[in-house]
Amino acid sequence: MPSPSTAAPQRVVLFTDDDPLLLDGGGRLDHVEVAYETWGTLAPDASNAVFVCHALTGDAHATGTPEAPGWWETMVGPGRPVDTERFFVICPNLLGGCRGTTGPASVDPATGSPYGLDFPLLTVRDFVTVHRRLARHLGIDRMLAVVGGSLGGMQALQWALDAPEEVARAVVVAGSSRLSAQNIAFSAVARSAIMRDPGFADGRYAEGDGPRTGLAIARMMAHITYLSEQAMAEKFGRRFQDADEPRHRFGVDFAVESYLEHQGQTFLDRFDALSYLYLSRSLDYFDCFAEPDATDALTAADDPTRFLVVSFDSDWRFATSHSRRIVRELERARVPVSFREVSAPHGHDSFLLDDDDYLGTVAAFLDQAAEQAAGQAGGKGAGRAS
Amino acid sequence: MPSPSTAAPQRVVLFTDDDPLLLDGGGRLDHVEVAYETWGTLAPDASNAVFVCHALTGDAHATGTPEAPGWWETMVGPGRPVDTERFFVICPNLLGGCRGTTGPASVDPATGSPYGLDFPLLTVRDFVTVHRRLARHLGIDRMLAVVGGSLGGMQALQWALDAPEEVARAVVVAGSSRLSAQNIAFSAVARSAIMRDPGFADGRYAEGDGPRTGLAIARMMAHITYLSEQAMAEKFGRRFQDADEPRHRFGVDFAVESYLEHQGQTFLDRFDALSYLYLSRSLDYFDCFAEPDATDALTAADDPTRFLVVSFDSDWRFATSHSRRIVRELERARVPVSFREVSAPHGHDSFLLDDDDYLGTVAAFLDQAAEQAAGQAGGKGAGRAS
């Protein structure tokens, strides 16, 4: 059992060569270490656990301090929807990531060198398999809720499909059940920029600088898709970065160029190009309702997962149509699902931002989860007493 | 006077050191050669000239043969809206381009070496200044129509604003009077990919391969913005390029990836990276209604330019809102303007494609132009006879 509340990420080895991680695509990993953070106190009956799944370039640090804030401060923390004073909150770094969990930059025990492109291809189900093992390690059989945005939402969805008995509620924000050709196209260009960069060196760049140009370009392009056209217009318009300076010709001149350059550069300090390839590719292949029996376990569950699906009307990365498809498939599977399209101007990034309507909806859904759990505990108690 | 109909591009020197091209931004070019093609026969009174302006990566070859088709076969040719059996049609390669007209890859007469980044920054007005000189060279005082899509439409618009007496009608298809922050953002990432490519060598790559990776990435990304999400979904969906082959991991796997790779590679054979920088930058700075007196000449003209503005409902590169802004400004200037939003599924690329509704609208507008010109000629004749 972990300490009830931690400030720094912990690490745990969840799979070893005696008990390897068997991957969805047929490969295996003989050593998987996971970095994760937790907040709050796990109830004695383990009934208050909320699992937070991060998106493409996130990490375990969902919430922190004013000096070292997390990536989801709006959602996670004292008095926030995922209330760390009430819930025991867990957030791991994803398998294939570069922030403490085993990934392509980790050392392959078979060779003593970093995996590079020898790392196996991953699927969202593989992420979930690792999450499930972490949950068991922490002594939790059933999550009160699994919560995520974008790729994080896909993990919540896949977990509920794979093991509905482990997920009382799933919150799928700005997610998708399968990417469109346009979604894949953007990822393909990003990967191409990384892999064509001479610094990529076929993935064996551990000694060098790595594909810094390619990774910056990938990040800049991705940022365009995370913001709505309207949000970009309001934030930057056609304003010059420095109206008094002479025009910089082809360098940074407009404020929006300065923003993108900054996003590209700062990303280099915190993210690895190989992780970008692996995690983005898992998105492309994700198609969780493709198999005819995809929802069978969910439909057959005694107490199936209840879903909250949230989209944002200005999101063009995963537009509301993606969320509607999820809702349609879940309704077809006869499971309880609430859907909310939130009117918010910031595009896909809205899932990270402060919006009363959005956060209030998630808070209410998690309140119900807590009440229901308390009711069931009370019911059980009453049953035992009778 | 040129031969009445030509199949191959001609070249003409339009500016020399005795009579240099004075640029909008303050610079000058002492030697400007222009490559252009013409089709059809100029009427004795030069009343049937239609000027076609190309977009970002076009050239003078608007229409050709089945073996060597042009980039606008749907619009230009015998029996097409810009009817080469009826009109004398002119299409030059743009200043700053790389298909025969003076551009950054041309030799700077002052140094004997290619200009590279010493080439001056260009504006849409500079393109128009060269067009106007070419028209005079061909003996045409007034165009029956100036027609263009995207950046081509901007040239038509700017020409009418600068010299309305020279443009009887202007057809502005899928254009914009000023780019949005998102538009600029995509161009900025494209330029960044080119300029960060080690092959760019600060623009002095004439001896080497040039920034092939950067230029391919720029083109791939641009192609995403030229197609609607719906068109991409219908054309490629989530189909694999070769369903029987093993997955290519991070290479080309989905059909949409194959398409983008192909577009990126073929572009390298026909376009120059420096021209991409210069022409795309001219788009960013274009803001033709910014000056308070921008429409004064147009409003004051005895016989002001008549406009047809066309947008496509699935175009998200220059959405209908861009065209509506043009229409609003022209209406404010009290000039005759027709506006048509065409329902077409293919996004920005629709302006190049066969669509009866779109092409019929342009054909009708040009028919009226021809009838009006004939009526005026008849009127003049009657005047002289009386």
C-alpha cells in the first residue's frame, strides 16, 4: 500500500521476465517500470479511487504546486472536480512515454542499449493493461472513475470496454473512438518531420541532439490543431510580435509565429521524439468499436460502467461528431451514457482549461459516483446488519 | 504584338536598370523577366483579354494538352468559362516564382550569383505591378476580366483596387482580403520546416540538394488544409494502402499517408523552396482593405470594376467568412459585386475542380462581360456613325 499522499512521482516495476507484458500486437516487454503520482487518501474499502489518464504529451504530474503546477490543475486538486480531498487520485505516465515509464528511450534489457525503433508498437489497450496492473498493485479492484481527455479519454473508454467491472464510471472528454483521415494526416506529417530529420538517425540518437527540428515542427503543427481558429484570432489576430522592430522577413514577425516557435522550442526540453512516434501511432490505430464483440463485456456486466462523454463545440481536432459516435455505440450497447457538448471557444485545448460549464458537469458526475458508492456501501452495511 | 496563339511559354524582359521595378516595400529589381502563356486571339480593339492569376504554387501553364495538362483545365480552354476560342487569355508565372519569371533563384545581376535571401520581400501589389506591365506590353489597356483563385483571387482584387480602369470585371474565387492567425500559423510552420532544414543553408543551396525534407513537409501540411475533412474521409477513410502487407510501423501505412508522401515528393521536382518562402509570405502580409483610402480609386472610377466573389462551403483554408469580408468591403465602396457560396465537398481545392454550379456561375459572369463589351463597342460604333 502506498503512502496516502505523495508529492513526487513514484516508480514501480509491474512486469518482469517472469511475468512479461504481453502486448496487443503480439510482442512482449520483459521489464516495465511505471512512474506515477497519487494524491489524497485511499478509503479502507478502496472505494474512492479515481484514475486520471494523460493525453499524447502529458505525464504523471496532473497537479502540483504553484511552483510546479501539473497539466490538469483545472480538473484535479482540492475542491476541483477530481477532488483530492475526497478521492484517492492516481496518474501514471503512459507506457511508451518518456517521463519515467518504460518507453522507446529506455534500455532494452536484451541488448543493454536503448530500444529505439526496436521498441514494439503499442495500442491503447496496452496502456490500459498497464493501468490495470498498477491499480491492482495499489490494492484497487474497481475504480470509482477513470477520467481522461483526448488520448486520455480513449484509455478510459478502452478500460471500460475491456474490464467494465473495474470501472464504475468513465469520463471521456474531447475523445474519439477512431481517428479520421484528417486526424491521421496531421500525425503522419508530424512523424514524417521527425523521421526525416537527419538528427533522428534511425532512432539511435541517444548520443546526439536528436531530431530537434522535426520534433519542434511536429509540436508547432499540433498546436494549430489544438486551438480553434476563433481562439487564435482572439489571442493573436494579425498582431506583430514587436511593432517597432523592422520586419523579420521570414523569421518571427507575427505574434502567432512567436507563440508557435516558443511552443516548439520548450517542447524539446520535456519530450522525446520516439515517444511522440509511438504514442501518436497508437492514436491512429485506435478503433475501439471495430470488433463486433467490442461492447459484449460491457453489455453483459452486472453493473456496467456509466459514461460521461463531453465534447467542445469549437474543437476541430476531435469534433463533437467523434463524441457522438462514441455515444451512439454505447447506447447501442445499452449502457448508461450522458453526453454534453460544451460551448467553449478554445478548441481541443478546452479540455485543459477553466470552464464552469464543463468542470461543473464533470464534478456533478463524480459527485453522483461518490454518492452511489456510499449508498452501495450503506446498502451492503444494511444488508449485513439485517 | 505576340502571335495570336502560343503553345509554349514565352519570356519577356519587362523591367531593366533603366526602368526598374520599384517594389511596394521600398526595394527595387533592375531586371525582371516574365514567363507567360497566351491562348486565343486578341480582338483588333483588344476588348477580349482575360488575365488568369495563379495561386501559391502554380505557373503560367493554366491549360495545355492531354499530355501536358495545365493546372486549371476546368476553367480555361475551348468551351470552358474562360473560353480560349472567344477570349485572348494570358497567364504569367508570378514574380518571385520559379517557373520562368524572375525570383529568388534567379541570378542577381549585381553579384552574378543567385539572389537567395537577398531577393527583396514581395507583396501582392508587386505581382500586380508586373501583371500590368505585361498587359501594356501585349497592347491591352483594359482587361475584360482578371480571374484567379486563392492567391490568384487576391491579385485580381488588388489589381481592381489599384487600377480599376484596367479591370472591367474581377473574379475572386476562394480568396481572402487578409489571412487569419490560423492561416498565418500554417504558413509559419511550413516556412520553419524549410528554413530549419540543414539543406536550406541560409538560402544558398543552389549547389546542393536544397531543403528537400522541409519543402516536402511544407507541401504535405498544406495539402491537408486544401482538402475538407469530409473529402479526406471519403477519399481515404481509414483504409490501408496495402492491406495484405505487414504494417509499416511508422512509415506509410494508411492510404492518406501514401497520398501525402506522394504529394510531398512530386512537389520537389517542380517547386523551389525560396519561392515558397517569398510567395507564402506575400499572403501573410496581404491586407488590401487596411488603408482608409484602399477603395477610393474604385469608388471614383467612371466605370468601376464589377466583381464576382465565389467561396466554397467546405473550404476551411479560406472559408466563406473571408469572401464575405471582401463582399462587405466592396459593397461599402459602392461597386457592383455578386457573391456566391457554392456547395462543394472538396474544400479549398474545389476552385480547381469540375463543379457545374461553380463553373456555370463564372461562365455566366464572363458571358455578361463579353456582351457588355460588345454592346459598348456597338454603342461606340453607333456614336461614330451618327
